[in-house]
Amino acid sequence: MGTDNENERSEFSETRAGAAGTERSEDPDDASGETASETRHASREDEQTFPSVPESQTDDDEAVMFPETGSAAPRSREGTDHAREGAVQTGTDDADDSCSPNTCSCGEKTGDTSAQRVATDGAGVANVDEMGELGDLEFTEPAEGISQDVYDDAPDTRVGVPEGVDLDTPEYSIRAEMNDIETPDEKTWFMELDEAVIDEGRCIQCGTCVAACPSDSIGVGEDDLPKLVKMCTGCSLCWDFCPRGGMRYERQWKITGGDDNVKGAGDPITEFSAKVEDDWTDGAQDGGVVTGVLATLLEAGEIDGALIATESEEEAWKAESFLATTEEELIENAGTVYNQTLALGNLDLKQWEHKLPDKDWDDLSLALVGTPCEIEGIRALQDFEWDYQAQNEGIRAVDYTISLMCTKNFNYYSLMGEQLEEKRDISPDQIGKMDVLNGKMMVYDHDGTMIVEEDVENFHDAALKGCDECADFTGFCSDITVGSVGSSDEYSSVIIRTDQGMKAWELTEPKLDYHDLEDKSAVGKLQGWDKKKAFESLERPFDPDAPRFIDYTDHAENYGTALNPHDQGH
């Protein structure tokens, strides 16, 4: 399973002249490239001058007077009232005709500097004294509780507002009003998935929701459960593809394998009991067929890697996803670990980039080994051409799927911690092998001695609750199914379901010792038992002919889950 604020800009549409001679006359007849003052005062560089300020726009401004300058010559009139009447000149002394002793008010012709006046900016220069010294600044007291009005005569209404447009800023009460808006039923959020599946303890930790999210908003928490890591967009895909939420998994069986793929153990092409004849199989589960098939596909160049489970380096018997790219890595990780890895949440190829060959990711080919629910998830994801963001290339790269026969899986901390270590005083470090066979949980030490053999129902509290709703013991959606039911010790039961699975089998056959499946009825009986348990646990109808995706509203009606939980303060 993500907003930017725009920077506001303000532009000044008009600037005033800040120095003498920078404003131009509006009279086109007076236009030239040189001001009169530049010509008239070119030889008066040593005369004392005062900087000017913009012309006053009002008659009421209190003039700021300059002191007498003694014997100094009169200052330049550039930028003053007088100069503005003909500021841009032709470069001659004709400009002097515009000012005479009879008409001069600036003192330049009369020599009376007492009349000189410094213009202000129109608002008055309240903090400049008669000597031109800047005094203490005065600030407007900030208003409290309301927006500050910086104008004395600000208009009460805005001007230029288009007809029918309301520019008033909404009050904070708009938040409360928005909270009362109901979410459309057709838009499903991660919160619904969390409410109906994860918080209810029904999550089977397949990782499909992580892979499906087109905004990479779903990650994995420290409790090994999906969690929201950034904003949910409400696209509904995490809900739609969840095998315990919106995906009707029995419909996926039919879409993948046809009409006959919902009876008994499905509609396989063929079945065998097989084992790999090699020394390394001592550490494998039963006949080592899964490892043998994957190693052959790697050797033949059919795949570039296989996503399998490995044992955590920090916690004994805790499964983690691992991409094996060599036969040695496959053999080292042979065997079964009885807890989920959220495999589909680990198809981001950047995570494995250091192990992958130097080729375009679109050309990569992978095999995926998983539980039946994980294979259901990858099949559904591959049926749609949506962009799954970080997981997309990995989802498209999966060309071979191998399902492990599975009646239920376990929460690692409940199984290894509570059930084995606390109740039976067996540390995970003591365990060399585990198996669930014929309804029994069997645990062996590193010497091969059985230290636990109990009815698997005794470990029910450690099992994932969502597994009770699964009717897919043999992995109906996979290319190949492998398990131990129906075969003798040291052999694996193998079910080939697709042409792709047959291709992998034919490549591996020379390395195998195999024969007809020894007890075909055992597989069918356990599949029937698994379905019966699922029908008892499912709160919704089991219907392979119904639509693949279940609306959240329909699910909520069957399971009693809250509609729009975010509207109810969840």
C-alpha cells in the first residue's frame, strides 16, 4: 500500500524615483537622452546638494525645511516640484526659461533658500525632524483576535469581484462541517481494511495489500502486520485484492484454472511422488523438490532468481523473504518455516538490486514460492495492468509460482514464544526441524530426535485466525503444488496444474526419483476437511460464480463491520 503549499508572491506594479532625475516628463516634445540638470550643473560638482525624496501628493503634508546653507550655492532642483515641470531636456540652457525671479518658488532664482521644501511620500514624514534627522519609529499596536487593519480608511467591501463569486474566507467551523460529510460507499480506504481485517485478527500476512497500493502508502509494522506509512488515497485496491477482504478467492481459482478448478483438489494436469537424489536433501523438507525445481530453472536460465523464505539471523525460526539467485543459496535455505513472510510485500526490486543481473527490469524473470493465499494474491494482481509503483516490476517478473500445501500458518511470536518456549520449555534455538503432518505438530531437535508430537489443534491459539476461512489447501492458482500429504517419508507430493508448471517439471525430471502419487485420496480428504472448516468460519457466502471483488458494504453486512469507520471516530 501522498501536498505542497504554494508560495505566495507579490509584485509592485509601480516604483517611485528614489534619486534625482530618474523620472521622465510625460511631454513627448521634451524627450531626450540627457536631463537638463546634467548639462546645467556639470561644472558644479563641488557644490553642496541634498538628496531629494518623492514629491508630496497632498497639500496638507507638513513641509520639512532645510537650514540655511550660508554662502553655499543653491542646491540642484532635480527631483523637486520645479524640476518635474520639465525634467527631461534637450541638453541646452533653455530649461532655465521655465523658472524666473518672478515665478520661482523654489529659491533658485531668488536666492531665497528659506522657501525650499522637502516633499514627502503623501502619507507624511512623521518621524523626521526639521534637521532631516530620523527620529524614533512609531508602530501600530497589533490587533488581537482579528485580522489587523493597516489602513485608516480601508474600504468595507472588495472591488472588482466577479458577479456571483464569494471571496470571504471560511471560518474554522468549516472543519466541523467537513467531518459530517459521509464518504461515498464506492470509495474504500485502508482504514476499512484495517477495521475489517487487520484489527479483527483476520490478516493472513500475505502482503497483497502492500503490493497492490499504487501510492506505496502501505508498509509493514514491527508486529509484522500491514500499516499505513503515508497518506491513503482511497483507491480501494488494498481492499479489493485482500483474500480476507474484498477478493473472493474461490472466484480467482476459477479465473486462473477454469470451471473444474473448484472441486476436490482442483483440476491438475498430473501428480507425482518425487524426491531429488542428492546429498543436500538431508536439510530439505521431505524430498527437496521445491529446491530442485528452482535450481534447475536457474541453471537453465529460465529465471533470474526465486523469492523464498529464509530464517532470520536475529530470531531463530522466524521467516523472512529472501531472493535466492544461486543454487548454493537455495540449498542453504531448504526447508519449511511455519510463519508468513508477507512475500508479496517484498517484490520491490530495488530491495534486491544488488543481487540481480544487469538487465532491464522488464526482462527479469522470477519464481515465487508461497502459501496458497499468496499465490491467489499474485495471480489477481497480474490480471490487471495497473501500476503498482515500487512493486510493479517485481509483480510482472513472476513467471513461475510454487504453492506449499497449507492448512494453516502461525504467528511467530505466539507459536515459538508462548506455545513452545513458555508452555513446553523448548527454546527456538533447540529446534532443528518442524512439520505439520496427519493433523500433528512435530518438532525435532538438531540430532533429528522428535521432541514434540501433538495434535495441531493444541496450537490453535497460535494459528492465524484468518487461516480458518481458507478452503485452498492445495494452492489452486499455482503452477506447481508441493507438500508431504499423500507420499511416504523422504518423498514430496507434486501436483502440476499449468503448462508453465509442466515446463518446469520436464526440465527437472532427469534429476528426480519419482512415481505415481502414493495416496491420492489423502490429498482429496484433507482438501475436503479444509473446505468444511472454511465454510464454518466464513461469514459470507462461498460462491465461485459471484464477482471477484466484494464491496465493503456487502462485507460489512456479513461480518458486522462498521461502515465508514473514520466517520465514527475510529
